[in-house]
Amino acid sequence: MTLYGRDAVLHELVPRMVGLHHTKTRTVRQEPRGELPVVLLHGGHGSGRTAVLDEVREAYGDRVPVAAVDCADVYDGDAAVSNTSPTAELLTTLARGLCTHRPGFGRLRLPRLLTGLVTVSAWHRGHLDEQACARDRVADLLVDCGLERDQERARSWPGDVVDLIGGWGSDELGPIAAAGVHLFTDRYLGFRESRATRQWYAGLDGLPAAGRGGDNVFTVLSRGFHLGDDTRRRTEGHLVEALLEDLRAAYGGWRNLNAAPRPLALLDNVHTPAGAHLLDLLLSRRADADERPDPLVVLATALGEPRGARVASATRWTFADVPELAGWRRRVRGSASAGLVVLPLPPLERAELLSMMHVGEERAVPQEVARAVHRFTGGSPLGCRIFYDALDAAPEPAGVETHELARLRLRGEHVTEQMLQALVPAAELSAYLVLLCVAQDTAAARALAAAYLTRDHQAGAVETVRSHLRAERWPQAGRPFVADDFLRAVLVHELRRRPARAADPPVSWPELHELLSDHHGGRGEPATARHHELAAGLPDGPVRWLADTFRDAAAERWLDDLWHIATAPHPPDPAWADACRATASGERDGTFVGDSVQRSVNRLLHAVWFAADPLSVPDAHLRGRVGRELDFLSLKHPTGNSTLYDASQEWPAAIKDLRTPDSVAGDRNGGGEGRGDGIR
């Protein structure tokens, strides 16, 4: 189920680029035959980006050279330790992965890259932190790349380098860089490899005059790396060049003649600064050498929609375009971004989820449950997977009601708890978000923080959450405060399940909404005040307010207010759904005896409230109730007869499709409250 809806990546795209079937030993025609694009998969939180890479690594990891790195997990380093950088650490991990022995393939050798990494690992005399960094990096490379079997000897690297130094003079770095290169090339490279490596470095472009003779190039590269900033970036570019040149050499000769399966680099989270920098270096070096293609298949992932100069000339595909791989060509010669194919990982379609959840008749769930799962998650593979597993573990999945889905448990935890841990792993941040998720905007979030958080946390909590949402590329709509439907649905269910634990003492659901109702009432936002009043489980006030404003308000504005109020989250009452349906059906009209408009509004509000809930799948009776009440009210409005009648036709259809009616503007020009509500 992991790759449901993403099979084109594992079953078609990667096999054709690598030249090997994803499950069988048979080869596949390699495409394209010349230069390869970097394929960038992108999507939101829970879109399955990492899962796709995991599946690719599982399919190919023991058959071809594969290296996987998480660019979000790389250590940024201490500024005082100048022989490391995120790029150097990522390239070290790539080298260790690519050089691992694979049965039936053998082991790649990357002499230029490893020599370069040894070069930049040189340390200043007496700097113990730099020396420890060099020891760990070089030891890992020697052992994992099959150059050294003796762990103890590998970790003796710093001492062996110092033993080669005849005299220090005034230079604290150069002698170590030169000695390190001599030791590595003499001990671990053959004569031809060593000569080819030294000749390649001596021929690098862009080096100052001091680096153009003999081993001076290694000293210049090491010093440039240690200086940081632009000189470090230039050296890192040469390291990427070294990797690509090593792979060109490794895939020449018999490997080229036999179309040997190509190596794979899996780069997760390249939207991070470290990942973006590595991707830029890779794309720019390929653009500079576009007449000399390398065999490296690069599959990268990024959070959110890639924009800007980095993707300006990229080829944009969907899964339907994957068959065009053979014809891919760089559209702009010399352009770095033209070497990129951008491929979105869209949410699962409802039909895909329905098919997935009806695999076996004995364990199949009702169609309504599958539709509710899709509505709640918005098609997020993460959310769908957790619901799928929880339903599969349930004793009688066919008997689960849609409004009970959020109460399912999996491995002892509630499903929404597991989703939140995956979406927002930091405990303090998730606690803040659970408290603030019902806020309509930043001002309301600050009101909650001021009322319920301790003085030490009040000032920073809202800004911390806003910064996190922005940094993690969650939607930034302004209203509601948490703009992503799936994240907000998870948070709201967590808030229902447990008191707001970020508060001291924990605060109850009704108390939160009563405070927010007062807050918005004081700001002259009566519809939003009624929204929170309804959420608190007090529908009479919203019904009367909607009935009182019905004849005087423009019909369009009144419909907006009705929808906004009805999208209030329901209180944590297990009987809510049954009570809401009963009221919508007219079984509880006694509260408003004598006023037909109030009774109609009461039925309509409860029908829409039920329909707008993320876990509801309204039946034909309830949809019909919405249409009939709007039709009745169209006869009572002095100026909005046609508007309300049109809504009576449109709203039931929209509710059937589990979407917001098109006639609901949410934020109309010319007055009213700006809002961003909606259902899927």
C-alpha cells in the first residue's frame, strides 16, 4: 500500500533509468541513453516522499550501487571545526553507500572523490576537534569502501599522517593536507589510479596559480575549504566533479559496452539548505559537462512546491508523462535547472483509496468509511496508511461508523496521535498546536496563549508555531490559524481527545470556545463568535442570530455566515452525530415553536453542521433536507429569492461531492469577516 498511486516511480521510471527491473534480474533498456536528468519528487507532509525512496532502496539496494542520504539529518557542524560542512558529510555518506560491495555487481571505486575528501579533512596542528572529525570521516570511508579491513588501523589515520610529516615550519595545515594525500594514494590506490587522480586534480579549472603545480593543488583545495564561504563552495564543487568523473571512469569500458545497471543516489529533503546546496552543485557541474554525461541516477525529494531560479528551466511532469523518459533532453544548453525533471506526488485519488480498502470481501470496509478517510486526510498517503492499518487491525472493520474513525487505535495509540507524531514530531510544538488549532487567526491564537499559557510561554508560543508552520511549508492562509485541512483535522481531534495539555492547568473544550466567542464578539465579528458558540455545543444562540439577520442581510452574505458558523468543529460528545441528525430531521423543533423561519434555520444549521464535519458522509436524506430548507427560506427572503433557490440546488450536490459549495465566497469584498473555511 505504501506506493499506492505512485507505482510509476518504482515500476517504470527508476527501472528504465537504472536499466534493471525492480524485482527481477532481467535488464531493461536504459533511458535516456545520453545525459540523465535529476528527478525531483515533491509533495506536502505525509505525501510519501521518503516512502518512495525507501521502496526504491529496498528494491535495488543489494543489486546495484545505491546511496541514500537524508539532507535534513546532516550535522551543520561547529564553525570552529573548519574541516567539515554539510556537503562534505553528504558526499561522505554517498561515497560509503556507492562503494558498498553488491553481490553480482562488485564494488565501485571512487579514487578522485575519496582523495578530495581526505584533502579537505586535513586539520590544523593541535586542533583536537578537527583531528577527531578527520579520524572519523576517513575511517568510515576506508572501512565502508572496502579499502581497509582493520578498524583499528583505519582509526589510526591521524597518527599515521603526522608520522609522515618531516617538519612543520609556520604552516599548520598544508603539511597535514599533503601528507594525508600521500598516505592515502600510496597506501590505498594503485599506481594507475593514483596517477590518474593526481593528473585530474592538476587539470581543474578555476584554481589560483599557486595550485597549478604538482601536489600544491591539494594544499590549495584544503585551505580553500577551511576558509569557508565562497572558497569552500568552490572546493565542494570540485568534490562533486570528482564524484561524477569517478563514475564516468567506472562505467567506461566493459560496463559501458554491457549497459551495466547504473548507480543510484537517493537524496531526501533537498528543500533544506544542505540539500539545496548539494543539488545546485550537482546540477551546475552537470550543466558544465553536458557533452560528457555521467551514469548517476539521482532521485531527490523536496517538501512543498519547488519555485524560483532553481527550477526555472526544469521539465515539469506528472506520472502520465513518465513514458516520455526516452525522449528527455536538456531544453536549454548550459542551464543548470534544465537538467531537472520536477514530478509532483499528488494526494491519493478517492477512487484509488476506495480500491485499496476493498481488496478482500471479508475485510472490506463500507464505501462510506473509505470516503470519510479520504475526506479527513485529503488523500494524504500517511493518513490513509494509518487509517488502513487501524481498520485492518479492528475486529470488525465493516462495522465501524464514519464518526468513530478518529477513535480507532493502532498499536495502543489513537490514530490521530500517530498522525500528529509523524506530522509534528516535536512534543512542545505539537502541544502548542493542539491548543491553538481552533483559532481563526493570529490574534485569536494570541488570546488563547495569553489566557491559558504560563507567563514564560505566552510571548513566544504563537510566534514559535507560526515560524514552524512557515519553515515546514504548511499553507499560510492567515485564516484559519492552522490553514492545512488535514493537519487541522488531526489537531482538532487530538484537542477533543485530551484537554489542552499545553495549558496549566489543562483547559476544557467548552472553555476554549467560550473565550474565543467572547474574543470575536468584542472585535465586532458576530458570525465567528457564533461559530465558536456552536462549537461549544450551544446551538440556540447561533440559530436565533441567523434567524434574526435573515431578512435584513443580503442573501449571499447570509449564506456565507451560515456556512462559516456550520463549519465549527463539533464538541467531544459521542452522541453528537445522532443528535445532530435528529435535529436536522425535525425531531427537535420544539425549542422554536411559533417561528417557522427559526425552525427551518435550526434544521438547516444542524444539517450543514453535520455535513461539514471532516468525518461525515451525508446520506441522501440529509442532503435533501439541506435543499428543502433552503428552498423554503428562498420564499421568505425579501430580496434573495433566486440566490437562496440556486443554493437549494447547488448545496446538496456539493455536499454529496464532499466539497464547499461554489457560492460560498468565504471572504467577500465589501464587508463582512474574512474567513478561510471549507470542507473537502
